[in-house]
Amino acid sequence: MKKIKILFAGHDLKFAQLIMNSLNNKEQYEVRVDEWLGHNVHNEAQSVECLNWADVIVCEWGLGNAVWYSKHKKPYQRLIVRMHRQEVETNYPFEFEIDNIDQIIAISPYVYEEFYRTFRFPREKMTMIYNLVDTREMDQPKITEAQFNLGIIGVCPKMKRLDLAIDVLEKLWNRDSRYKLYVKGKLPQEYTWLWNREEERSYYEELFERIEQAPWKENVIFDGYGSDIGQWLSKIGFVLSTSDFESFHLAPSEGMASGAYPLILKWSGSDTIYPNNLLLADTDEIVEKVEKMNGSKRNRHIEVELKKYVMDNFSIQKITSEWESLISRLTVTI
């Protein structure tokens, strides 16, 4: 059987890694990577070599990679561009050779409409496929004290609103000092581009000073960056999503897959990804939800429903099947 050769090209492939692995594990596909150094920086000789190899090209993010491949792909090749949200704030999509792009994937219904509104891509070239979650990796036994542990994954840039997560911890700690906030991800100082922005740096410096001066400072634990999310979630009872806006936000769904309850502040489009009963209006409502959950016997039924929602909507099996259907449709004449 002749394998379909699929090339993934982009500078940040962390959200695509699961789908790359899943497709590569199928006997009908062979997957390679053209890893770019930035939005518009790459080894062109390497990209040309990868281009000459591929049947299907997937540009992860619609940035300079999608511009380059849309201008260089060959007539017999199929080009898919998977876009998140960041692209709306760039001019790259206006530079696409749109006639050479076979399909544009948006990762949520709201983002789909934002891309159409902003760039007027032909709708027949657009589709929506959610991000995916490794439900098996996330589903690990919880430690006993998990019900008092809040978790937040990724706190940079400031639109992630770590300050609101701190507000939640402070309110809960004032009522019960067992509550802790675990922070997973890189610190702002580890992002040179971010730390060089005065507004961002000032925000974090003030926030870290607030933590340092607080009586609950020992209850804020920075766990650093790592790929061990499943293991980390075993100690987390509640996963916070306090961002001003998101395109999808994997953290709540990863938390749900682990059995942790998601605490999601509403953002535009959040209701196209998560059920309305999981969306909260403000930090007071978050605190009320945590206390209500912990004030009654832990409901096993709720945990089962959370896991089922992720399995039904974002599992590797479901999303891989949608990718396979798309690839099959695009490559039927190759």
C-alpha cells in the first residue's frame, strides 16, 4: 500500500503533536516535520526538501509558513492550514495564495467565524475541527487533598490573568487555609519578548510582590514547565481558566479529562466549546462553586460526566477520525 506522505510545518507544534503522533501511528500515513524558527523564519533549503517529499502539507498556524507553502506547493499536492486565533492580529493571511490552499481548519466555531469575518476566506475552503486531548494520559488517580488544590496551566502573557486566579485563592484561603494554587508553566522572565515589554513586566512585578507580601504566599506553588500534565493533574481538584480571551484553551478540557472540575470565566466563544453550566461570570462565582462542590460529598457522577464530555468531543479517537476524513476527501484524486 502506498502511504500518504503528510508534512507538518510551523514554528510551534505543541498543539499539533498529538495529531501528528496519531496519524503517524496509522499504517496508511507517513509524517515528517518542517520546524520553523519563528513566524516567518525557516531554513528554506530544508523546506524545499520537505516540500518535494510531501503529498499533503499541514501548516500549523497561518503565519509565514502558510504564506511560503501556499506560494510554493505543487499542483498535485494538498495544502491544509490550521489556524488558532493569533492570526487575526497579523497580516499573514492577507498574503496567502488562497487558490493554492485546499482547506483552512479553525479550532473552534467562534474562531471560524472570526476568520471569515476578518479575511473572507471562501467558506467551502473552511472547516472546524477542535483541538484534541489525550484522555488516557490525563486520567490518573487523584491524591486525597486534591479537593483543596487549584491549578492553572500557562500564565503568560498577562491576558491569562493570573491575578484573578490569585484573587480566587485569597478568598478561599481566608475561609480555609488548606486551599493552594499550583501554577504550571514558564514564568514571564523566561520569555524574553514578554519581559522586554514594560506593561507586561510591570504587571507581573506587582503581582509577584503581592504574593510575596501575602500571608498565604506559601500556598502559591510554581511548578514550572513540563510535559507531565497528566501526572501534575493528579493533585489538582479544580482547574482555573481566568483568561480575558482564548481560541480554545486546552487546560479546562485536560482538567476535565482528569476528573478535576473546570472553573472557566466566560470569554467570547467559550460557549461554543464548553457547556454553559460550566461557564462562570466572575471570581465570586468561582469561589461559590468551589465551596459548593467541597461542601457536599464528592459527586462521582459529576466526575464521570466531565470525563465523558471530553471523550465525546475532544478525544484522540474522535478528532483523528475527523482529520482522516478530511485528508481522504482531499487526496481522493492523488
